[in-house]
Amino acid sequence: MQRNFSASVCLIVLHLAVLPYSVHGAADNSPSGTVGEERKAEKQAERQTHRQSMSVEQGGALLPSWRFVVEPFFEYDHVTSQNVSISGFTIFEAILIGQVQVQKLKRDIFIPGVNLRLGLKNAELNVRIPYYIRTDQAVFPGSGQQSGRVLEQNFSDKGIGDIELYLYYHLLKEGTWAPWVPDAIVRAGLKFPTGIDPYGLNRTNIPGLGLVPTEFPTGTGCYGTSVGVTFIKSVEPAVVFLNLAYFYNFARDVGIDGTPPTDFGTIKIGNTIEYSIGLIFAIQERLSINFALDQRITGKTKQNGNALPDTNINAVSLNIGATYTVSKNFAVDMTVGIGLSPDAPGVSVLTRFPISF
């Protein structure tokens, strides 16, 4: 009897000892698992929204269907080279008439503008409208009565740039066929010559400088097209991307009315090959930092089939940026570029403010 009672007490004690853990475990597994999954889904949704505030070329994601984004931007470029390479097209000093001898040239370019983005099914339509404001400071040796002196001449101008239209398509989703397969987004673009071309610019003769333009070309003066692809791979908590693009400029017969009229002949601006490789590192769901190396190689401009000297471009830059999603419908993106080659701007700053509807 004593043995049975002792055995019964042991069973009751053991049952009481195990029961709280069993009940606690059951309570934890159900609600906490659900909460954990919901929180994970929320984080993924926030990161997706965060990536949608970034451009595809930066490793960003396409907008969902019928999401509309108005994206004001402001870019600043400081240039100390006579070749100016900006946003996929090149403005060549070499096609100007007259010899320009400059000891030092400081050029500041301010580019306010807007990107209009519309999400479609597995695609996105993007329109870029830039406006250029330029200030130049030329320092050069004087001539004639000014011989032996260092002179300074300032120029400034402004105008709308070339409008660009892009269509992006999500060709391949990450993980298709195999886990190592990245996202692949292809794109095609058109450039319209809405800016001021570099051919009919007003010029003036300045002693020591010669015949120099007093206006700023804000466009190439020709139609252009481009194709490209961006590969994006998630490596938590980072994203790596590779962007490849090819820009083709159509030839144009350039004749300028005047007294006497000027015939430049057939002008063919060099085509451009561009690549960038970078990394996006998520600090949290709303904040990320990104690093990218960008190189843009442009061939020589040809006049009547003859290559013009010193018109090829090799612009290399290192870009460092950060993106912060303020809310579901508003974000701030900022990128600082450091020129690594003489043809690239010495420093550039790009700030974007995507506003979605």
C-alpha cells in the first residue's frame, strides 16, 4: 500500500512538473510562430517597398502594376576637364569651331529635373526630363596688351536637356530553375533631341581664348537609342547587382543658317558602352547603403566619316549612396560620385525624392 501510494505521488509530481512546460510550449508555438511569420512578411514587404524607391540600375525593383511615382531629382557635377560626360551622353568641345586654349577650366553643372515612373505588369515605364544650369570659369594667359597677365572669364547658361524614355521588363525572377539564378531586368530606351545642340551656338572672340561659345549645349542634337540588362541577386542582408548598357547615337546632317551659312556635314557621335557593379547593404528595413563602380566608354565623334581627335571618353567613377524610406509613399535617395579618371566629373551629387501614388 505504501509502495502504491508513493508511486501515485511520484506520477502526480511528474505530471505537474511536465504539464506547465507542455502547455507553455503549445502556447508559444502557435501564437509566436504566427507573429514571427507576420513580422517576417512585414520586413520583406518593407524591403520590397524600399527597393522600389531605388532605380533599377542601382539594383532596385520594378514598381507594382499601376503604381505611379513622381521623382524630383537634383544633380550637381563639378568638372575640371574640357570633356564633359553627363548621364549617358557626351558633350564634346572638339566639335566647336576655333582653337580654345584654356589654362584652367572650372565648370559647375546643376541639373534639376523629374523622373516619371509607371508600374505595369512585370514592367515599368520611365520618362526622364532634365534641366541644365551651367557656370564656367576660364583662367587663361593674356595676349597683346594683356600679355604676361592671368585673365579670368565667366560664362553661364541654362536650358532643357534631352528627354529620355525607358521601358523595363522583368525577364527572369530570382531562383527560377536554380537557387543561384538572379533577377534579370532588361530595358530599351529612346533619347529625343529636345536640348540645345552643340552646332548652332552663339560664339564670341575673346583675346587669349579665341572664338568660344557663350551658350551651353544641353543635348547631343541627335536621336539615340539604348539597350541594357541588370542582374540582381539577394545575399541577405545584402544585394549585389551588375548593370550593362549600350547607347547608340544616330548620324545627322548638320547645316546652320547664317551669313555665311555653315555646313558641318554628317556628324556621328560615338556610341557608348557602360557597366556598373555594386552592392546594396541593408542597415534595416528602411535604410540601406550602396556602393558601385561605374565605367562609361564612348567612341570618337565622326565628321563626314572622319574621326575627330580627342573626342573619345573613358569616364570611371566610384559611387557611394544611401536610401531611406520615410513612409510607404515617400523616400530619400542620395548618391555621391567620385571621379577616378580625367574624363569623369571630379565630384557629383545626386539626390532623388520618389513620391508614389
